[in-house]
Amino acid sequence: MNALTKSEAQGLADSVPLSQIDLSDASLFQNDTVWPYLARLRRDDPVHYKEGGIQGNFWSVTRYKDIVAVDTNHQVFSSESSLGGITIVDAPMQMRRPSFISMDPPKHDEQRKAVSPIVAPGNLSKLEATIRSRAIAILDSLPIGETFDWVDKVSIELTTQMLATLFDFPFEDRRLLTYWSDTATTTPQDGNAEAWARRDTVLQECLAYFTRLWNQRVNAEPGNDLISMLAHAPATRNMTPQAFLGNLVLLIVGGNDTTRNSISGGLLFMNQNPDQYAKLRANRELIPSAVSEIIRYQTPLSHMRRTALVDTELGGKQIRKGDKVVMWYISGNRDAEVIDNPDAFIIDRPRARQHLSFGFGIHRCVGNRLAEMQLQILWEEALKRFPAIEVVGEPQRVASAFVHGFSSMPVRIPARAA
């Protein structure tokens, strides 16, 4: 937390009036100073109403059990895109595109079912060899004894290669997927109409590219890729172009940002906790639980938003129909009422998969097992090759209250002693 100690940062957060705490301020995440404010709200006001924040009026839900209560009650708390969707930012109405994560049942269930075969156990086992061969090639290409950007060369490259495979996307153009993902998750803080229009122009280019792929596959035999699955499933075959774009953005961001930021965060946490890094090197059977702990500790999506469909009560607070309700997964994952010693990074933590990073209930991340597999394989292969990978400078974090991630992180792989 910059130059402040943890206790000093908490003291500063405790001195701020509750009414002034605004978790929609992206600078709290970019500067990595959000933690004491989350702790303050969990302690003093776990269902907190912010009036007149950067993103308007909204409720912040910061305790684990309250988050689960919201996430599992779609009859009261809606994900519908027309009401605002799943992020704290209210996009202009004409840019609110439906996708299955921003739908309530039964539409959600039908469209989610269209793409779920891509991450079925049988298909995951087929993907494992591809993931491993690509992780090996990426790691073997890294320079030894030189500083390089881990985010660009490893985190983005591995996840973008796998995303191209899932879409059967032209491999030489795969970095377009990264570009579109970054564009989709970069939303104007101030409602600037020109900035929204620029963002939309880029996403329309994404739609045009994928529409060409759709047109090639819709009349062909069904393939084992996401575009073919959408094109041939009854629930999605006749989507409007904007619904197609909504689902594309969901699948691109879900398959890219979350995994890549856990890859970056994991290496950072190992460097910040050398005892845990040494423990992992000594016992590689801990990799699966280490991966779950990395995903909890990073929480690659800070929040999900819902809109109240009726007047209701949560945590002793009266929530009105139409209110924006934001579940801060990043806070629930540090809730000491549910997770023992939650601020510590412990790779052999009991019940390591008891976290909120993948969501809860019907909207739980469809690709969670694929994300875990990519992380697990990367750590297996990295530990075979390198006694250490050192973070040698301060990582640069993304200015977003939604994607909790990194734009760069300088690292160095020490040369082995002769």
C-alpha cells in the first residue's frame, strides 16, 4: 500500500466518513489501496449505500454470506442487461448488449448450455495436451538473466493462444482478442459520450470479424469450437448481431482477463511470500491448492452487479426496486467470518476452493476448470525449468473497479550457477 504500513492505511480508511467511501473509484484498485476500505465496510457497514458516487448511487455488499445470498437469488436480484447488467458502470442504453451472464432464467440457462460443451470434462482432457505444449513453448522462449514483462510474454500470450483455440480463431490475429478484451473492460469513468463511442467502434470491428467466422460455420458441419456451438445451438442460432457481440465479449473477457491476471498475480504473490514459494518448490503436489489460493487472493473480477426487481431487505438494510446492488467478490474473499486468516497467502490452505472468484449459483463461471487447468500446467512446467522467477519492479495495475489485473510486471529469471 505504497509507503503506508497496513495499520497506517487502515487508520486512514477508518478516519473517512462512511458516506465518502466510494468503491467505484478505479484509482483505489490501480493504486492497490482498496483493501482497508473493504475491511472498514465489512466491519462497520457490510451493506453500504453510496449516494452520488462516481458511478451513481449503489449498494456495496462486502461480506461473504451476504454476497452468496444475492448471487443465489435471481428472483430478487437481476442480471438483465436492459436493467444495467453485471458491472457497476451504467453503459448507455444503446450499448447494453445481452449475453447469457446478463440474463435471468430461463434465457440464461438455454444460452449457457450452448457453450458449456467446450469445458465438459471430456473436452478439457483433450485440451490439456495443447495447453501443456504451448506453456512449454512459451516458457522455453523466455530470456534468462534479462528483465522482461511477464504480463505480455506469459500471462497474455498463454491465455490468448488458448482463447484462439477455443474460438478456432486465426492464430496470426490472436492479439486482436487481447485488444478487444481490453477495450470491452475499459469503460469511461465519467460517462463521456465520445469515449463510449470510440469503445463501441472497436467492438463493432470485433463483431464484423466474428460475423465472417460465423457465416463460414453456420452452414458447415458443427465443429468443436465456440463459434460453431453458438451457430448451431437452437437457443443462439438466431441471435441478433448485438446479442452475438454481447456473448462474444463475455467469452473473450471470461477466457482472457480472469486467467491472465491470476497468472500474473500468482507469480507476484510467490515473490511476496518466499516461504510459500519455497514450500511449492519442495512439494509440487501442492500446485492444485496453490492455484485455488492464487485465484482467491487475486480475485480477477472485483465485483458483479445486480439490480433489485422488488423492494427487499439485506443485512438489515431496505433495498428498493431498481437499486443497483454490487457484490464485491474481492471483499468476500477476505472475510474472516468464513475464511481463516484471509489476508495471508497460504498455498496449502484447507478448503482452498472455498472462494468467490468464480461467482456463486447459476452464474458461476462456466470456464472455471479450464482456468484452473491453465494455471496448474503453467506452474508445473515453470517449476521444472526455473528455480525462481523474480519480480524485479513494481507491477502496473489496471485502472478498473471491475477487472482486477495488471498491465505489466517486470521479472527476471536468474541464470543458473555454472
